[in-house]
Amino acid sequence: MSELRFPRPFRHDHPPVIDVNEEFEEQLSFGQRAADWVTEVVGSWTFMIVQTALLAIWGVLNVAAWIQHWDPYPFILMNLVLSLQAAYAAPIIMMSQNRQDARDRLDVRNDFLINSKAEIEIRAILEHLAAQDRALSKIHQMLERQNMNPKPAEQSGVRTP
């Protein structure tokens, strides 16, 4: 019978998997963190509710003139404030989105590396399983041959009564 051969044990010679999100967060500057915070706040329901309430109060106070008309209808000052808010918020939000795109690219690259490592390890497992299949097949053939050609009782050292 030919000798049974198994592949050499698989060596894990790749670096450990890292969390790219943690690595990315550690490299952010103060300005980048501030832009992310502004984007988080401006994109929340809390901000929308508070801003709506402030605009409603602004309108009511100026229309009813309970205090003083600091911005009479059609609310030119309010439009200026909202335009300034939009002029600063939009670029800050875009900076945060650009950084999110860079993070997403890192995630995709990391996923590709992990998938490549997994593919190599799966191939090694499949090679090992194929070797086991060949070995089991040879063992099965040997057992079948042995069952077809049993040794006579006197040759095997077993006495029959």
C-alpha cells in the first residue's frame, strides 16, 4: 500500500486583525472631532425641534410685538441668521462626510484583507480534508480486501473447536 500523506500544518504568517475604526479615531484632530460633533448635533431631531421652537418664538415675538420689533415681517434678520448657519454648517458637514468616506474606504480595504486571509485558510482546510478523504478511501479499500480474503484459522493462530 502507498504511504498516506497529509499536508504540512498551516502556518498563520499574517498580522493580527486590527480594528480600523479605533485606529482612525485615534488619528483625528480636534477640528475633525469638532466637525463630527457638529454634524451629529445638526443631524439630530433634538436640533430640529429646538430650532423650530426658536424660529416660532422669534416669529411670534416679532409679529405680536409684545416686546419690540427687532426683526419685523418678513424677518430679514432671521433669514440672515439662518443663511449664516447654513453657510457654516454645510462645509462642516461635508468635512465630516469626507472623513466618513475615508473611514469607509479603510473598512472596505480591511474587509478585503480579512477575506483574503480567510480564503487562504479555507484552501488549507480543504486541502487537509481532501487528504483525509484519500486516506479514508485507502483504509476502506484495505478493509474491504481484508474482509474478502480472510486468513485461514490455522494461519491466524486461532483454533476452532
